[in-house]
Amino acid sequence: MTGTPQDRAKGAILGAFVGEALGVGPHWHYDLKELRRCHGNWIDDYTTPEPGRFHDGLKAGQNAQAGFILELMLRSLIERKGYDEADFCQRLDNDLFPLLDGSPR
């Protein structure tokens, strides 16, 4: 393994955002034949969700809920200079939970 721990952490965070964005288009395709019909055998680019499917309304490359939560966590870590459970939970209460009404976004 090469690089400093900070470089590896940065890479892991970037990879989490990239992976989340790559998964937005094909998310919730659990039938492999349907997934391959819609997205091919290998997903190597950002795709816009199909109309009527989960994440309809997001565009290729955008993050969904997991990316939103990761961003909330990172903002908390930076602003609080470390993990602060109360701060992170307050961010979830104030910034995420009011957006959740059961409909896909």
C-alpha cells in the first residue's frame, strides 16, 4: 500500500462519492437480465435513472441519499474537528429527515 494515511483516506472518500454516483442509474435493478438490458454488462459511466424508476429525477453523476449522508458526516467532521455524535445526529434531524416523506428522490 502506498501513500500517506491522509492520501488513502482522501481516496476512500472520493471513491465513496464516485461509487454512489455510479450506482444512481442502475440502483434497484435486481433482475440481472433487466439490468444488463438497460445498462450493459459493465457500468463504467454515470447514468441517469430511467423515468419511473427509483431515483427518477436525479441526473447522471448526482449522489443519492448515501452521498448526502456522507457529505453531512464530512461537514460535521471538519467543522467539529473530529466525530461529534450529537452534531452529526442534529444534522440528520435538521437536514435529512425533513426531506423524507417516503417518496423516491
